[in-house]
Amino acid sequence: MAMVRLKDVARHAGVSITTVSHVVNRTRSVAPATRERVQRAIAELGYRPDSVARTLKSNRSRTIGMIVTTAHNPFFSALIRGVEDHCFASGYSLVLCNADDADAKQTAYLQTLLERRIDGLIVMTSRNGDSFVEALSRQSLPTVLMDAAPTRRPDLAVVNDDSRLGARLAIEHLLERGLGDIALLTGPASHPRSQERLAGALATLHEAGIAPPATRLVTTNLMADGGHAAMRRLLDEPCPPQAVFAFNDLVAIGALRAAHEAGLRVPEALSIIGYDDIEVARYTCPALTTVHQPIYELGATAIAQLIDRLEHDRPFTPLQSLPPRLVTRESVIAPR
Amino acid sequence: MAMVRLKDVARHAGVSITTVSHVVNRTRSVAPATRERVQRAIAELGYRPDSVARTLKSNRSRTIGMIVTTAHNPFFSALIRGVEDHCFASGYSLVLCNADDADAKQTAYLQTLLERRIDGLIVMTSRNGDSFVEALSRQSLPTVLMDAAPTRRPDLAVVNDDSRLGARLAIEHLLERGLGDIALLTGPASHPRSQERLAGALATLHEAGIAPPATRLVTTNLMADGGHAAMRRLLDEPCPPQAVFAFNDLVAIGALRAAHEAGLRVPEALSIIGYDDIEVARYTCPALTTVHQPIYELGATAIAQLIDRLEHDRPFTPLQSLPPRLVTRESVIAPR
DNA sequence: GACACTGGCGCAAACGTTTGCGCCTTGCGC
DNA sequence: GCGCAAGGCGCAAACGTTTGCGCCAGTGTC
């Protein structure tokens, strides 16, 4: 079925292509009678404007690219969801790219996206490689970085959760419950959020006069298997910790499982607190006490800002940090 | 930074636009000396072809659309991942659309995608609305349906897991363990996979001479909260079942949680089996016995077939059913 | 030495839009 | 009755490619 074009509509309505275009785009006034004739022709023929030709001519694609490191984390589904909803509502399309944190792949994706003339970009990777950052900075492409350090560039914005605060909430909660011997299940050193959480946790402990020994800091891959392995290492030690702060829920779930396998009751023998509040966190046994990130809102904020910039060229807010909050469930021991 | 165009390269290399284009696309022979000159010019200027203009002219966008109902199910992350990886490897881009199973939204997305001249489409929705199916059938757009009934249309292929077999595996496993009183936690009647699983389960039970009463069939929304609610209803009955077959893992996890809350030990007092084998299934306590779907492969198969069709116009295989397999963990009681 | 062929390349017309420029026709003021 | 503004519309040139057609030079054939 051949597509209907502007010229078909024009012929059918007995006007010029120009007029049809102006009717479609409301871009100059057209006599009511003509307009109606054109609109009828559009409806009868089922005309839909070709967005490829539009893009070529007008240099706007109404497409935004999103590069993520997929990490197998349900966290991302919710995030993408937040982005995608808003895109749709504003008539934008989303091109999704899983970059695996591989610098070469990120850069390749960026190239592809540029070739497709995306209007804006959202990047959420745990590590931004050099060649990627460099390639990005050569463009003047409105970009929102998630999980990154703030910058001064006017075409770059950052949207984050306030991980330092989140970590503080977690640690304070444990301390309030009388739990002073806390192990930290961190992420890789290249992961900005992990570093923030680590800094926040350490600062809070420090204020309480606690300086955890090196054995209480275990690096994980931020996935369930990593949490599991880390917890086992901790439990092998002569004197296991009273509590564990896992830097995300997947890690906490792995830790939970390791404790279960070791026959340790949570929270009686060991308290565990997570971070993210992914969907399943409330369904684990025991249900996971965790720091809630406004995941969907994080995505929505990023895209809202981007589209706002594109549509009304409003300047970027350089940094937006959304506050996390504590969700108390069952995996931390009740106060005595 | 203005983009480099074909004409810039042409000027720089002292040849015509035509020649540069042919060098880029390897589409007709060019004298070695000239070719090298052109290639050098391309490298020096950093030329990258504009895929929008290409699409306009050649009517191929190297873009494929994917419409999913996001259902908050980690299942989808893995699936999308499978699709996306293969897309990237073949130089295609993926436009992602969350349609929420809303017919109007699905149709709207389809329109948008058509306007963008996608080359192919992958649809995974639990229910394909009428207006959507009709709009789709008016196009001759190569499309792979996942989770749908096979069709005879040459531009439509279906990729599935063999849910009937999967259900059989689950039920047989329970029967082997001496569990005859089984409740089924199904999905909505509009969900093709659920119907297949239901049919498979019922058939297997029937062969064993068992016909479950209506109270043993509970419909859920295929999410954790639904599984939780369904399980509670079941436990409220005077005589709860010995075993539960949940039609996906999220439902199983909800059920697990409900059993836990009711103080019922799994699997000693109640056996639970799931479906999908999502990442977290192995980390629940007890770890979930479930039917493993080759999720990533499902996605990979769909996209591989689609791209194969687009690139080498190989005809579609109308139906591919990938075999699931049983994964035995801890949530079903051991044989006596 | 005329001829046909071939390899190497360029011209220019598409693809489906958007948009600056400018041409009519009216209507109004004087 | 003339001038002028304004409203209503169309022409044609872009946007950056791909590609059919055809030109030119060089080579081999009889």
C-alpha cells in the first residue's frame, strides 16, 4: 500500500503542497473554507506526514537517544519506563542503547545516534569512558547524565538521587537500632553512585566515632551473585558483622540468600539494609528494609528537563538531586 | 560544529559527490588511487553519512520498532536485551515503545513508528487490540509477534516459548513428588501465554485423572501483588492446596511471601513452582523451582529472524517455539 | 585505422518535506 | 477612481543522499 504524500492531498483538495503543509503545521493562516477542504482530504486519504523528510528539512528529529548499562537490574526497567512515558506524551521517540559500560560500544552508539540526528541524549552508565566523553564534548548535543558528577557545560545536565543522603539514612537507621558493627557492600570504584554512598556512609559512621576496618568493606559487582559472594566472605570471618548495608537491593538479596544458606536468621542474627527499593524488595522473606530511590521520577525528571530544553529552549538546571527516603520493613532488627 | 557532508568530502578530494557516495557504499568500482584519496578525505574531515537523508532516498531506515507491555517484569529487561544486542551487531537501531496493553496507545505507537519508516517491528503485548491488529494488517511491515497465536500472513512471524510443554513439565514435576492437589495461579484470559499454560496444565492433570475444582483456579495480573493476593485467598479456604503452580515467577514470589506471612513453611507445608526463571528466582528463600524460559534467546531469535528477512529477504518461519526446561531448586518438596 | 567495448567517472533527478519570496485579489480611505 | 495594505495562496529552492544515464578516454580486434 503506497503511502499518501503531501502532493496527493494537495491534488485531492485542489490546492498547492505549500498550503497543505501550512494546514498540517498551523504555520500560517489559511482561509477557513480551504482549510476545511484540506482537512477533509487528509482524513479521507489517511495522510500522515513523513517524519524522515521532515527531519531532513527542518533538522529536528523528535527523537532522543538513551544509552544505558543494562546491568540486569530491574532498576533500569522502571527508569526507562519513566523516560519513555514522558517521551510518548510529548511526541518524541526513544532509541534505546545498551552499552555494557564498554567505552568502544558507547562511542559507537553515540555515532549511530548522531547519524540519526537525535535531538537530545540521556546517558546512564556506571562509568563514562574517555573516548566517549571526548566524542560527546565535541558535539553540542543537549544531554542529561544520570549517575555522574555535575559539570559546568551548558549543554550538559545531571540528574541524580542524593546518594550521600541515602547512605546517611541507612547508616543512621542501623545505628539507631544499636547496630554499630556494620559491613559495607560497595560497588566498583568506577561507579559514581557507589562512591557517593560510600562517602556518605563513612561520614555518618565517622560522626558516630566509628571507623570500620578494611575487612568490613567489600566490593561487589552490584548484582545478586556479587552480594551473595561478598556475604559469604563476611560470614567466613571469625567475627561476622551485626549488620550489612548493601549498596543496592540486588546485592542485598544476594546477601539475604547467603545468610539464609548459612542458617543465620535475618534480622535476629544479622540485619541487612538495601538501596533502590526495587519492586521485589517488599516480597523477599524477610521483606527488605531499604533506601527508596524515586526511580520512575528520576527518569521522568531527566526527560522532562531535556524536552523542556528542546521545546522551549529553557536552559538546563546543572544538577538535580532527588531525595531518597528510608523504607522500613523487616530485614533490620527492631529496637530493643 | 557544522556537520561534514558528502559535498565537503567531494570538494576536498577533488571528485564528484557521486564518486564519494560510491566509495562509501562500495557500490561501484572506483580506481584505487581515487578511492584512497576519497578515503583519506573522509578520515581527515571525519565524515559520517547522514542516515536521515539515506532513509529518505533509499527507503530503508535500519531501524526497528519494538512495542512491549512493560508489566514491570524483569523478564522484559532480558528480552529487550536479547533484541538490542543483535540489533547493534547488525547496525540497526531499536525504538522502544511501552504500550501498557492499551489498544489506543499501541495504535498510536504504530503510527509513529510508521512515520519514522521503520523496517521491521517486534511486538510483545499480552493482548493485541482490534484496532491495532487491523492497522498492522493494512501495512506490509515485516513483524515478529511474541506471545501470540501463529498466523498465515507471510509478513508476520511468531516466536514463542512452548508454554504448553512448560506447563506440562511443571505439573509433571509436582505429580512426581506426590502432589495432586494443585492450585493454578493463571494470568488474564486475554493473555495468550497464560491460556497455553492453562491448557497444558489442565491436559496434564487430566491425563493423571485429576480435574481441579474451580476454586483451585485463580486469575492474577501476573505481578507479585497479584500472586500475593491470590495466595491469600487460597489460604483462607478451609482446605488449602498442597501445591501451587504460578504462571510466572513474579506471581510465585508473591505467593511465597503470602505463605511466609501465613506462617506456612515452603516447601514442607506448601510447594510452589514458578515460570520464567528470572534472575532473582535463584535468590529467593527458598530458591524457586521454576520452568526456565530461554528469555534472552527468545529475543535474539525474534530479531535474528527479522533482520535476516530484511537483509537477505529470507522468508519468515511462521512459528518458532523454543523449549522451556525445568529448574529444580527448593520450593517443591523433596520426594519421600 | 575504424570500431566496439570497457573502466572510470560526473550530471542531475529524484526522495517528501519546509519556507522565503512574491504574485494576485479584495477592500478601504481619500 | 486611485493607491495601498492585507489576506490568501503558489513557486521553487533547499535539506543530504542514491542512482540511472551517459560522456570520455583508453584498449584490443579485425
